[in-house]
Amino acid sequence: MANSLRPTSALSFTNPRSLAFAVLFFFLCVFTLFSVLPKPPLHHAHTGPFKAVANLRGDSSSVKGSIVFEQSSPTSPVHITGEITNLDPRSARGFHIHQYGDTSNGCLATGGHYNPHGVTHGAPSDPSTKRHVGDLGNIHADSEGVATIDIHDSLITLAGEFSVLGRGVVVHMGTDDLGRTDHPDSLKTGNAGGRAACGVIGIVA
């Protein structure tokens, strides 16, 4: 008599068909739930154009200027334009991108040339295996001590892993020998001397 009063389950999970139905119903509910939830926006990598600027000032010299960096796409050359003033008249001065965008302790805080590939110093026209990414050669001042900059460089970039955004720009007190002399520093810094002015490459809004 007791067995006749035992309640029976409406759905027996010992039945393979019932179990399969339950699993299918569960996944159908989950799929329906996720299909109606709002989806996060897709984030696409910025493909350009890119624009950045560096305002240069000297620690103790009067050298100053503003440099603009423009790149139409991640694979295109970077166009560098600008003007540096208060240089020695008719002088050639080393012009480089340095490792750090830190000027808190003067221009020395920018570190060495930006050289992510660990190669020797060279000229901007040298292959990437024989120049630092930051090697931009010399800028040339006119009779008034003004250097007008108009450079196209295919090695530096404003996008990707080796972007120069946030790094330092330095105008040196001497001429960059482009790694062409026997001076001990020729293949390290171009023997370009001290640092006349520096700034940080910042992205333009």
C-alpha cells in the first residue's frame, strides 16, 4: 500500500530521452539569453592618419622649436616638419629621437638614441641594420641660426610596437658624423656632443 502512494516524477532523468531533452532545453535557454543581451562595441585598431608634436626647449641654451610628425597610415613614411631657432649660424646639428619621453631631469633624462633593434648608429639613409630607429641625421641652420625641418623617414612610425609616440627628441650641440669616423662614439651617438634642446613627442588631439 505504501508503494502505491509514492509520488512519481513528471520527468524521469533515468530515461535517456528525457535527459537529452533536458540538456537540449538548458542550452536553448542559455543561447536565447546571450542572444538578447547587449553586445560590447567592437574596437578597431586605428589605421591613421596619425599626428604628433614635440615642443623643444633647452636646459640652459636658448635653442627652441616645434616639430610636427605626420603619418597617413601605419606603413607609410613619417613626415617631419618644423623649425628650430637660436642655433649657431650655418651650423649642422645632430637631430635624434631618444629612448625616453622624460625631461624631468633635463635633456639627459631622455636616455640614449631610440634603438629597439640593438644596432649601430648611422645615417638616416642607411639600412635598418646599420642605423638606430632614432637616427635622423643633422639639421642645418641658416645665417640667422634657424633650421627648417622637412624630413620623410620610412623607419620611424607613430603606430604599432615601435611607435615613437611618448619618446624624446633631442637637438645636439655638435654635428652628427653619421657613424663614418674613427671616433670611439661614432657608432654609438655620431659624436654629436651635448644636448642643446629636447622635447617629448605627444599625440595631437
